[in-house]
Amino acid sequence: MKPYRIVHYLNQFFGGVGGEEKADIKPESREGAVGPGVAFKAALKGEAEIVGTVICGDGYFAENMEKATGEILALIAAFKADAVITGPAFNAGRYGAACGAVADAVRAKLDLPALSGMYEENPGVDLYRKSVVIVPTSDNARGIKDAVPAMSRLILKMLSGETLGSAAEEGYMERGIRVNCFHHRPGAERAVEMLLSKLRGEPFATEYPMPNFDRVPIAPALKDIKNATIALLTDGGIVPKGNPDRIESSSATRYGTYSFAGIDSATDKLYATAHGGYDPTYANHDPNRVLPLDVMRDLEREGAFGKLYETWYSTVGNGTSVAMARKFGEEMGQALKAAGVDAVILTST
Amino acid sequence: MVKEIERVGLPIVHICTIIPISLTVGANRIVPAIAIPHPLGDPSKTPEEEKLLRRRIVEKSLLALQTEITEQTVFND
Amino acid sequence: MKLELHKARVRGIQWGGKTALGGNRVLQVNRAELMELLAEDGRFASIDMDIARPGESVRIVPVKDVIEPRCKIEGSGEMFPGMVGDVESAGEGKTFVLEGAAVVTCGKIVGFQEGIIDMSGNAAEYTPFSCTYNLALIFQPTEGLEIYEYEQACRLAGLKAALYLARKAHEAGAGADNVETYELPSMTESFTKFPNLPKVAYLYQLQTQGLLHDSYVYGLDAKRLLSTLIHPNETMDGAIVSGNCVSACDKNSTFVHQNNPVIKALYARHGVDVNFVGVILTNENVTLADKRRSSAYAVKLASMLGVEGLVISEEGFGNPDADLIMNCRRAESAGIRTVLITDEFAGRDGASQSLADATPEADAVVSTGNANMMIELPPVERVIGYTDYVDVIAGGFSGSLREDGSIEVELQAITGATCELGFNRTGAKTL
């Protein structure tokens, strides 16, 4: 059986071209393995071999990501690759980001197995761990002797078509992706077993490690409220009657953008709720109970603040994935800021 | 959503009932609401009383927006 | 308090002249007789009935509740006390069970949260009710009937039907295939009986948030409960009844309340390596004050019982995650070790935060799976109920139901798929 063809991606330094002064070199190919690539030969056990190497300057990649990725993919394809290994990048930040991006593109655009290796604090990890298999390495190049066998074993497994097990089982960095499975025993039995282990002081493994939530810097307070434009948003699911944008009652994948122009109150003639996570009777009867437009208009008229921003956003915060909520928030934040809004009130149910 | 909007530099108030969740997730300015199905309403009251309650919560929110804070803050009465 | 469950194993279901369990263990159902019983409630414009067997290419949608046919044969109290039975305490004596059968209530949708049961195909392995012989009741409310009335009518009809099947089958002479005995001594006895075994209780959270989000204890709306004690046997006689189906995947159907697997698992090890002291019931209300009151009260009861460990099960997701985390934090602060059972809403790609709240003390969690996982349901030969609602039920989306009858939905829409009592073997791991 002919060995699998692997292409190796390296930066200018590991590719032997030069140091920082050569960080601007464009992607170029070499036949066979180069530099650290040579170390993979033994670990790949003749089942695969590095048939070519693509080298790119970290600076060029960072400044021309899309273009560089396209050029690199073309060079990889020219080798008729079966799989791609990028790095290991150890703790080099730009290199790690490039390795992650290339592996991700190989997977997404060439539909080939690809993986990388980096130190856990490399910025490339946070950027790409969800979509790319990354083997943990030490923070400097002396760790190559441990990185190579681990990366080789995994790329061979991926080439064989076998599904990879969990991160813990296979030795790659946790991608943070939850995947369903069937256990041998029902959850209730597992729970009682886990409690008894915990009570006895025996080791046990939680099936869901608690997440850490990042903190966002506190935005400075409004100084001049009398002239401030305030936006009103909700994730309580209030939408124009009929839910024209079909916002889902749970796991919303979109938000609606609507106008308050000429409207003084969120009456039940105009609005209803699309949220499936609470008893909708009260919100449907008087949507102001979730979207306090009537009171905002009163306060606006009285001069308590400058102006109610005409556009409002709504989505359903019922089982909304955090990733989706983050995306909505980013888009809304950009749009509101660009429109000159000074502050925001968000209501939730 | 609250955090991403605040990240662009806009002060934002989160009016919600389950304060612990908002605190855990990391909102900075939080104003307590009345109940999940009617955060700014109370069907056990008359419409006039409800509107007054609603106004108080919104006024508290406007105050929160103008208040400099150094850590996550729940604006109780 | 001692209860014997006399279980008759059902191996088939069909319409027949007399409601009885045949010698071949096929449950015969007298359709007309049951129809007459259910039609006594004038709130239905129409009632239809259908049968679904494991392995058939059949889909039942939208599913409201699932109930196991049971009736009292000896001892005080009645089945579903306070609902269709008298309010006296149940949970002791003898109860007859048609094991392997279920009543499934279905019909015009009340709200967004109802679910789907597939009897075969890949979705079948996610619901426990693809393995039961199901009698489906399909309701249509009278014109203009208020939704709270309609929900109650459907709920009571399901319970009545379940009671009817068990009682008639028992009266017609159905014998038990096996008898399970459940007995716990009084607390004073249990404290002294197993002095060397860790004392453990079960904190049972019930969803209590309004229409389609409610639960009932002895007929009482559990929103109004102060956390309280209940004997595990009482759950086997239907003391806890479901009034909620939000979302279908993690709603506790009456069936799973009757067959609570945590209670079963604790009983199995009682006296062996654990001293199962009792069950504390608590609710999941919609105001912060209520949540805090119930949580403080529940953990105080646990402290009064002197338990060392608590298994805590959640019902639902989102704001009830706050109740779960609050109970965990309080218990751990009080020196009581906890294990939590919950499902996850980690997004369709599994990359999102699974719970709405968190605390470092929650270091022992059993997961019953990611409810956002996408699943593809094949077209089926027969649909019981209506498919019109698939696009709007929780877990569905515009385009869920395709022209050829196949459905693309989240696991969220499959009845009982991620039951947080830990009924199923589903779970999740991090890649």
C-alpha cells in the first residue's frame, strides 16, 4: 500500500529561510521534508510520508490572511496531499495563528484531515481549538521530540478514517465541543454512584465541568442624559404580531430589527411574544410588560432623557446558545454605536 | 448579548429577574425585574399601578446608566 | 410505609370487546367504553384514539403528556390523588401496573412546547416511549375554549384513561408477572438502623412556571408549595402529576414521575451502601424571591434531616438552572455534598455554554445530553396527531418539516429525550 502523502506547513524560521527579517516572505514550496519535518519520518512508520513542505513568512500571513491562505492551499493541492500537518508552533503567536488558520482552511476547503501542535497559551489555541485538532506541546522547540510522535499518531488515525475519541482519550486539546453519547447506565444510577464516590473521598469525574465566564470592562456612565439617545432592546421575544421574521421560540438563530417610529405604546394590537420559555399570557395581553415602550415615551416626552432610538431589536432568549447571543450582541453593538446611540436598556424574561 | 454591546463602549442596563444568572454571566449594571413572564408588569395590580411600577424600574435603569461603578452592581431600591 | 408494585408485563395492544390483558399479554381496549368515559368532559369538541406499537413507522405529534396505567388494589389512597383520585395519602399497600403500556395525550397544540415520539427510526432511540405500547388520545377543544381550561381537560383525560386501563385490566383478572416491594422505615428508625452508611436524600425540583410549565402535588399547584418532604412511595402512586411539557426533551412526563429513576436507584442501594433518608420536593418559580425562599427552605430541611449527601435533579433549562445552582451552592455551604443531574443547551455545534448559571461548587454533575443536537427524522407511514406544529414547537424552526414528511429538529423536540431525572442513558462529553 502506498504511503499517505502529507504536506507540512512551516514558517520562515522553521523552514530554514531566516529569522524575523524574513517574516515577509510569500508562500513557497519545497520537495520532501524540511527542518523539523525530517523528525516525523520515523514516527509516521512508513504509513505516511511528508512529500512536500509549504513555507510562509509569519508577517506576510498575518497581514494578508485571506490571500496567503489561498496561495498556501494551492501549493498544498499541487502536492496531491492526503493530509496536512502545520507547525508545531510552540509559543510563537503569529505562527500559531497561521498554523491554526491553515489547518482550518485545509479541513474546510480541501476536505482533508489536518492538525497542528502548539503550547496551550499560544493565541492560536483560543482562535482555532473548536475547529482544529491541536496537540499540546511545550512552550519551546526542545519539545519537538514529544510533539512529533503525538501529532503523527493522530494524523495517521485521522487518515485511516477512524473517528477520534474525546480529547482526554486521544491527547489533543479540548475543543470545547459537547457531543452526545450513550452511557452504559441511566443518568440516575450514574448520579448515585458519583455521590457515593464523592462522599467517600474517592476520585470521580464530573460529566460537565463548570464554565468560566469572562468579564467585560465597565462602560463609562452617561454624563448628559438630557441629550442622550437611548436604545431599548429585548430578548423576551416581543415581536410584531405574526412574527414576520419567524424568530424561533427556542434556540433562536436570528433577531428582528424593528421601528418604534410613530408608536407610543407596545399594545397587543401591534405585538405579541414568540418566546416559548414562559407563560405568554401576560406578555401577549400587554407587551409593555416586557418591552416598556409606553413608559419610555412618557419619560422621553418629559425630558428625562434626550431621545428614544427609533430602531429596536428583539430576539428570544430561550435556550439561545451563548455563541449565537454573542454574535447578536456584537452586531447590535456595532450598529448602535455607529448610529450614535449613547446607552442601551435590555429587558429579559 | 449584554456583554458584547458593552464591549463596544456603550453603557447598558440589564433588566432581568434572575439576577444570579446575570451576575454569573457578567453583566455590569443590573436592575431587578418583577417576574419572568412579566418583568415590567404585575397582573395582580390595576393597569395604573402596573404602569407606575414599570416607570419606576425604567427610572432606576436611567439612574443606573448615569452611575459610575467599579464592579458588577445590582441596583436595588 | 410499604408499597408493593404488582407489575403485569404488556406485550401488545389492540382494540377489543372488553378492556383486559389477554393471555398472550396483549392489552385489549374497549374503544367505545373509554370514549364514553372521556367524553364526560364537555370541553372536548372531539376525541380520537389511536394505537402505536414499538417498531412501527408511526409518529405521534404534538405530545403533551405520557402516563403509565396504574391503579390501587389495596391500601389507603387512590391513584393520582387529588387529581382524579381522592386526596388521602397514597404510597402504601398494593398498586397494579400495566408495565410496558402508556397513555399518550396529543391533539391541537396548547403552546409552543409540545413534542414528538417516533416509534421507529433513529429518533426512537432517544425517547423511552418508542418502547411502550401506546394508546394515543387526540383532542380538539370546543370552540373558544380558554387555553388553561383546555390544558386541564387534556391533563385529566390522560390520567383518567391511564387509571381506566389499569383498573379494567385488573378487574378482568390480569395477574402480575412480578412484584416489587418498596419499604422505608420511619426516619427515627433509619437513623439508627444503618449508622455506618452515609445518609443521602433526593432533592426533587419541579417546574412551576405557569401555563404548560406547571406541576401538581396531590392536586395542588406546586407553585404554591413551600419545599416539603414526600415519601418516595407516594410518587409511585401518581402523587406528582405533570402539567408541563417545556421543552419536550426535559419535561418530566407523569410517566417518569411515576417511575422516578433516582428514587429507584437510591432504593436499590438502600441498606447496602447508602441510607436513603427521604425525598425533598421543591419548585422552580418565576421570581427571584420565590426561588430563594424555596431553595433556603429545601436545604434547611436537608440539614434538619442531617443528610451528608444530596442528589439534585432539575426540570427544564434556562432560569431553572439558577435554582439548581442556588441549591447546590447552599447545600455545599451547609456541608452537604451534592451531585446535580441536568441536561445541556450547548448550541447546535456543541460549542456554547451549556448552562445559564454556574458555580465552582458544582463539581459533580451528571449530564443527560445536549438538547440542541440536531436530529433528522425520516418520513413515516402514519402520523398520529398533527404535523402542522412542527415548525413552531421548541426545537423546531421554519423549514423543520419538509415536504416529504421528514423532519429536521433539535433533540429538544423529542419527548423525554434528555430527561433530567436521569431516566435515559444519554449523556455528553467534551471533544
